[in-house]
Amino acid sequence: MTKPSASRTKTLAFGAWSVLKSFQLTIVLLALLMCLVVFCTLAQVEMGTQGAVNAYMRSFVVWNQPLLLRLPFPGGALVGLLLTLNLIAKTIDIKLSWQKAGMWLVHVGLVVLFAGEFVAGMMQVDTNMSIEVGQTVNYVQSYKEMELAVIDVTDPVWDEVYSVPDTMLSKGRDIAIPGTPVTLKVKRFFRNAQLSNLMPGAPPSVATMGVGPGVSVVEAPVVSADNEMNQTSAFVEPVAGGRSYGVWLASVAIGAPQSFTHEGHTYALVMRLRRQYLPYAFTLKQFRHDVYPGTDIPKNFSSLVQVVNPSQKESREVLIYMNQPLRYEGKTFYQASFGKNDTLSVLSVVENPGWLLPYVSCVLVSLGLLVHFAIVLRRSLKRRQDKKEG
Amino acid sequence: MTFVQKYLAWGAGALALIIALVFALPTGKARGFDVSGFGTLPILEGGRVKPLDSLARNSLLVIHSRQGFRHDNRVVGPDEWILDVLFRPQVADQQPIFVIDDPDVIGLIGAKQTKNRNYFSFADLSSHLEEIQKQATNAQPIPAQKRTRFQSAIVNLFDRVYLYYKLRNTLQLAGSPGLGWELQSLGSPDAPLRHQDLMQLAQFRMLPPPGGAGPDGWQNVGQALSASQAGAPLHPGLIPLAKLNAAYVANDAATFNQTLRDMNAVVSQLTPGALAHASNEVVFNRAQPFFVGLSIYFVAFLTLCISWIYKPDLLRPTAYALLFSGAIVHTLGLAARIILQGRPPVTNLYSSAIFVGWGAVILGLIIERMYRKGFGTAVAAAAGFASLIVAQNLGTEGDTMEMMRAVLDSNFWLATHVVTITIGYAGTFLAGSIAIAYALRKHIAAKPDAEAEKALVDMAYGIICFSLFFSFVGTVLGGIWADQSWGRFWGWDPKENGALLIVLWNAIILHTRLGGYVRDRGLMVMAIFGNIITALSWFGVNMLGVGLHSYGFMDKAFAALTLFCLSQLLLMGICYAPARFWTQRPPSKA
């Protein structure tokens, strides 16, 4: 009984293998990838780059693509994975002969390139750092994700920050803030909301403390385009030592500080872009925005930054400018934007452990193509010579 | 090929070169004034030092869509026109140079479409300036791709009128007695106000900085007057400029030409080299190498077409020689741009079109050397002609040698990434063109010629390999540049995606062929589709609303692009149809 089943498994495996290494699969996958690239490009107009990439390229299945009868479509991750398997199969399958050395290198290089994109998709973290001239900043912040920070501001020189990410707030459970006696009860959470002054006669706000009672909050659709920001807001009730401190409205749209005091500790409540604190700090010493004379065409942007890292006993100046980023402690800081009449510099910060892979791939593929061309050239020259002699 | 035929063929090529040379010769004086000498004076505009001639040509191109016009039964060139605008606005205002095509805009200014087509002078428009400005201000906040046709047209008209308005108030305030009077009334109480106006309205800076100061030191007339008012010594360029102004207004050509020499002396003394650089650029402007080149390509293509029915032994080499001369002119033009700008060949969409054409022509020449069947010549001439036409249409937005925005300001990456990827475009287009030639030939040729077909397929296949290599390497280099300047290798940005599509498509073609799923005909159909992919990623992605500013391009280009894609689909159908499609009746069911 076992024998036929084993052979069936064997044929099945063989069949799978021959599909996996087939040219048909390559072509189908490449065509699918082309479709995905077109979808993703068109979708960017509405969804913004990040939104479109997440929907089409970083997903396994696109359930609701608008361009082809809303049929489910294999996503970029799936196509990429299959294409990688196909590539590996092909690479193994290419005869290990010197004649094929070039093609072999090219395909290995492509596998590395795909791996690089996978690593970037899974592990790349994009944040930014905005510094005003003279300011010192020791954190990077997210572009879109929010956090509710509970900050112990009692000590005038040292803030103790406890933060709750928006994903946790959205679950609506009670959240005990570790290291403090405070527990936050999330009454309502809005990923995006429209805030306006509460009109007289309108139903009263859920909030009882701070600026909240005077504000009307209406839920709004979540936005993902690159230049739009969600006005994330939440009604929260801090409870400490069995005592409630009222319901507060925390929102990105609110600039005014709101705080309550419990047992001599003053806690501020702030909804803000999610921060990651760094063991080092940047001070912006100078920002330059040069234009070509007589025009407003930008010629150069540059930030002169003092990097202070106490753990390394390091303190030095760095000039970050166009095409010249600073790579530091696994993060790369790029000159990205500016504001406030050229006194604010925005650095985009990228952390991608796989950043070297495309470079490796580039070298492998170029080498492979050169080798292949050399082999082809040699062959054709030989053929020509044979013809002449024969 | 006999000796005489060879002579005749290369003689035709040489003749084309001589005609090209004639274009570069200086033009005569207009009404006795050395207008081209005046056009050679260097100015600072758009961040770079250039001859006044360049500004005049580009402004006239923006306003009038051409570099010259007929008025009072004679042709007015750009240099004469700019002189009138600068010094005799009352004359220039009467010249009908504003082209308005939109009927609603014509209705708005209360005019009927006159027999003189839709050309209007500034004087015609002057009573409607407020209305134009009001409508344009309403339309401006709307993103360019969401504007209605009327809104686009009114914004476009306003921009052109404003450019003209600035030009006529750059060296003197229009309506004032002139620059000489301005110099005499230095110190009068109402002078500073006028200096302020001059400073704000100036379109360019004409007064070079003394002694090697950087480009920031160039001054416009308003700045120089204002500095003198504040006690600084008078800028040495102001007096000859005022004299030029007076002589031109007084119609005194002799004094004008004499003073021009003084002005040249002042400029060369203050900023040595600027005048020489400017006059080189004037020669380049006058020669119009890309216009001449496309004309030669056109003649070469026609000659080759005729060669198929008449005297092939003479005309085919003639077409090749013509193509060769066209390529020389094209190459010289490209080289001149590189030298003048101090940049690698491709810096914007306009120059990419020129470079794509150049690459296709060079590849075509090589192919012709290898196969000698006339196909290389035909395809190269057609591709060179088409891409230079595209370039001519892209170059109507103003200065084509504009300064590079900050992130692009890297000669290394411009030279590697941009050039490689553009060669990839050129190759893909050339392969597509060969496939089109194959398709047409198949239906037109009287009897099937297996050898010729084989040659065409081989050419296309080889060029697709070539393009895959260049587009892949170019794309990866682009990724590395992106990693260097934005921190990510790949961001699925529309332009990146466009490049990726070309790579993927070329890879698909090669793999289907390698796997044996298509043969010659299928390969050619796919190569034609490559034209669509390349056109879309070259221009189409720009229309998604990223990085495009001008209405003129958007609208016209969108229609042109759609038309192009449809024509390619049609050609794919033609290519797919069997060769004896016309003679073989399909079997009827009845």
C-alpha cells in the first residue's frame, strides 16, 4: 500500500518541480508582476504611494482591485515569492557548465535583489526627524502612526514618557501604564476625526476635563495619501488609586497642554506621532536653502548637525546635504524637507538592515552579464573562424 | 555600386552638411541695426548666464509658439523682437504675437476669430488685462490636471501676458521716456518708487558683476539704479545701455552699432569669458542642429522609400549618406549642449528625447553596416525623425538648458543612471521600429523574402537583448541613486515603476522566445508592444500628476500618447495578420 503512494508523492513532487522551474511559470509571473506594477502606479493617485504599495506589493492577495472586475488578484508578495522560488529552481536547474556561468550569476544576483526587496518590505522602518535651528532632538517620529503619551512632567529637567500606540488604543480596553499608578480607560477612539468648536445647543461632549468639553468630534474616513494626515483623537479616562480624573479628549489637532496631578506627580496627556527615542541626540546648528540666483529653483539644501552620543563619548559636527546622507548606528539620515521660513529642517530616517543587498545584486548581475556576453562573443568569433577555415 | 554612384551618394551627404553649416552663419542686420550683436550680450536669467538671444527665442516660443513671425510684410526674428519689446514697447505692443486657440478665451476678450487666425497683439489684450488676471487667479489654485479647458487656457494666457509684461519693463518702465531719462532723474523724489518697480518686474539681469564675482552679483537695471541712488558709483554698463536705448528709439543705426561695441567692451572688462560663452550659445541657437537634423532624417527616409521602387543602387547609399550627415549634425548638437551646459546629455524630458533619437540613429547605423539591406537606414531615419519631432514639441516650454533642481544636481548619477536608462528606451524603441518595418514589409513586399525576414528578426532580437541589459542596469543604478539620496533602494514610485515595466517586458520577450512559445512573428508583435510600454513609462507616468507643470504639454501630449498607443495596437494587428491576409479569402461558412 505504501509503495504506490510514495511513487505518487514522487510524481507529484516531480510535477511540482517541473512546474516550478518552467519557463511558463516565469512568463506568467512576470506578466502578473507587470499588471501589479501598473495597478500600483495608477492607485497611487488616490491612495498615496505608501497605501498603494501596501495594498498591491506588500500583500499576498489583492482582494478588491478596481481595474479588473474587482476579481481577487495575486499580490506582490505572493508573486515575488513564487518568482524567487522559480528563480532558485531555474538557477539550480541551469547546467553547471562554464558555458552557463554568466546566466547563473545573473540569476543568483536576481535572487539577491528579490531578497533585498523582501527584507525592505518586512523590516524597513521609515521615520523622520524635524529639528528647528538651535533645537536638540533625541527621537525620530513616525509619518502616520500615532501614540498617546502619558508624560510625567514633575521634574523640570527630566520627562518620564510612557506611551500607548494607536493600535492598542483602538482595541478599547483599559490600559495600565507600567511604572505609574495610572490606568487609562479608553472611552472612544477615532483613527481620523474632524474637530470643531461645540455649537451651543449641540449634545454635550463625552469629555469632562481639559479642552474637550468645548469641542465637537466627528468621525472621519481614514486617509492614506502622502500629503494628508489623520487627526487621530481619543476620549480617555485616567484612573489612579481608585480615583477618576475625568474624561479627557486627546487629539493630534489639540496643541494646548493638558495635565492632571496624582500624588504629587503631574502627568501630561498628549496624542502625537509615534516616537522612538535614541541613545544620542542631534542639534541643528545651521540650515541652508540655496537657490539659483534670480530664481526660486533650489540649488542645495543642507543641515549642519551636531551629533552627541554620550555612550560613545562622541560629539562631532556633520553636514547632511543632497545625495550625501549620514549613516549612523544602523539608521540613515537624509535631507528631506524644510519649513518655517528655512529654520526647520526635516530629515527622513530609514532603518533597513538589508540595504546592502541591492548593491551585492547589482555587482553579481553586471558581472554575470559581462561574462555571458564574453562567452557569446567568443562562441560567435569561433564560429566565424571555423567558417573561414572550413 | 559604381564609383560614380558612390560619389553621388556621398556628395548628397556633404551637401546636407553644407546646408546645415549655412544655418549657423550670422544673419544680416535688421533695418541697419546689428540686432544679432545685441542678442549676443550675456544676461543672467533662470539662474544661468546666457545670451539675450536665448531668452528672446525661448520667450517668443512660449508666447508665440515659434521663434519668429511676419509683421508688416517682413519677417521679424527673435533678436529684433526683443529689442522692440525692451526699448520700443509701443511698437512691440502692436505686433500680433499672442496665439489664442481656446474659443471661450477669445470670447472673453470680446474678439471674434479674425481672418488673421487667432493672433492677438498686446494692444488687443490690454483692455482686458484685469479680466484675464481675475479669471486666472480663480483658476490657479486648482491643480493643473483638474482644470477645465477654459481654466487651463486662461492660466496659460495669463502666464504669457505676464512674461511679456515683465520683459517690457525690464530695462525701462514701459511708457517712461527711457533709460537715459531715468539716469538724469536719479535723486529725484519719485525715482526710488520707479526703481522698486523695475527691480520687481525685471525678467533678467543684464549688468555683469565687476571682477569675477559669482552669478549672484549680476544686477538688473532697477538694482543698479537703486544702488546709485543710495550713493554707490554708477554701474559702467548703464550708460552704454541708455545710449543704445536712445539710438534705437531715434532709429539711429550707426550710433547703435557703435555703442554696441562700447557695451561689449564694458562686459568683457567686467566679466571676461561671459561674452565668449554667450556667443557660442548664439551660434548653437542659430544652427538649430536638432531642427536641421530632423529635416535631414526626413529626406533620408524619403530617399530610402523611393529607392525601393527607383534606382536602388544609387538611392540606397544616398539615403545612408544622408542619415550619416544627419547623425553628424545630431551628434554635434548633442555635444554642444553638453559643453554649453557642463552636464551629461540627459537633464530633462526634452534632452531625453534628443538622446533617445541619437541612440536609435547610432544603433541603426551600426545595424546597416552589418546587414546592408536598407532596413537599418529606414528604421534609424524614421526613429531619429520621430524622436526629434517629439523633442521639438517638448522644447516649447522655455529654456531647455534650465538649472538642475537640488536632488538632481549630481553629474555622476546623471551620467550613469540617466544615460543608461535612456539608451534602454532608445533600444526598445528601435526594436519596436524594426518590428513595424517587418510587419509592413510582410504585407507590401511582392514576394516573400525569407532571408530579409530572418535578418529583421535577428536585428530585433539582438536589440532587445541590448535594451534589456541597459534598462536593467539603468534601473538598478537608479535604485542605488535613490538609496543614496532618499534612503530606499526601491519605492515603487511611478517613474521607477515605468522603468521596471520596460525591464519586465523585455525579459518576458526573451523568455517566451527562449522557451519557444513564440516564433518570429510573435516576437515582432511583442516588440511592437514594447513601444507602448516605453512611451507610457517615458511620458505617461508624468501625466499622473507628478512633476508636471505646463498645461500645454499635458493636454496635447495626452492626446498624442493615446493616438500613439492605438497606432501601435493597430500595427500589432497588422504584424499578427498572416502575410497573404489580403489575397486569401477567409473560408465562408455557407
